[in-house]
Amino acid sequence: MPFTLTELSGLWIAFAGKPVLQQWRPFDPNIYKVNFDAAVFRASNLAGVGVIVRDNRGDPIGALTMPVPISQSVAELEALACLRAVQFSLEIGLTRVVKGDSVIVTEALNNGTGQFASYGNILGDIRYQSAYFQHVEFKYISHVCNSAADALVKKASSVVGL
């Protein structure tokens, strides 16, 4: 579900008043920050994914929200969200990205572990598709600093069919 830049800016402004435990710092102008999140909608027994892409100034340049099948674990859902973030980044032509949200997924990707987890195949897909980037880093980003992606994932619950 596409968002206008006005809607994305509104999401950013809506969460700007929250206390921030991590300080955002500008990074290389050729690198984009990609945040992702996943959530379970218990009432409907379904789940959703949200992704937001920002430039080095923190301005949103793209976003995605979509329903996904419910998974066996939160880690599996977060891995699906990360995979969709990688795919979305490639779809919009990015080559240099920093991604983060899930400590379990980012540690598995950075340490080359997790292949025997229930979501090991998803981690394998992330690694394979990430090879197309000129630069990629997986860093854990606190939920407090990931509020826009959190808002996007909640929007997935209003997508037709959920």
C-alpha cells in the first residue's frame, strides 16, 4: 500500500514526541536507512509487515505495509519483515543500505547463524538477496526509534482481507 510523502512525514511527526533512547545521527549521503517491523493481530489471527526507507537527512523516501501469513514465532515474523525490507530496497533501486529492528535477526545475519532455526530458510534468502547491494549493514534499532515502521505495520491490519 503506497503512502504519499505527506503521510510519511505525518507518521514521522506523530512519533517525534516520544522519548528517544538512541540518538539518530546522519550518515553517508549515499546510504539509506531501512527500518522494518512485524506485528500479530490476535483478533484476526493474522500478521503484518511495515517498512520505511529514509535518506541520510532522515526524510522518508518510501514505505510499504502488507499483510503476511501468521508465523510460528516472533523471530520468524521479524525475519519475514527483514526479507521484505531487502526486497523493497532492491525494487526501488537502492544499492547502499543500513537495516535494523530485530536483535535476533540482525545477530543471526551478522554472525552467520540461525540456519537451523525455523526461519533459517528466510535468513538464507535475506543473505542471498543482500548480495546484490554494494553496501549493506544489519544493525539493531530500538523500537522507540522505529515508531514509523511500527505505525506502518499496524496499518496492515486495515488492508482488505485482514
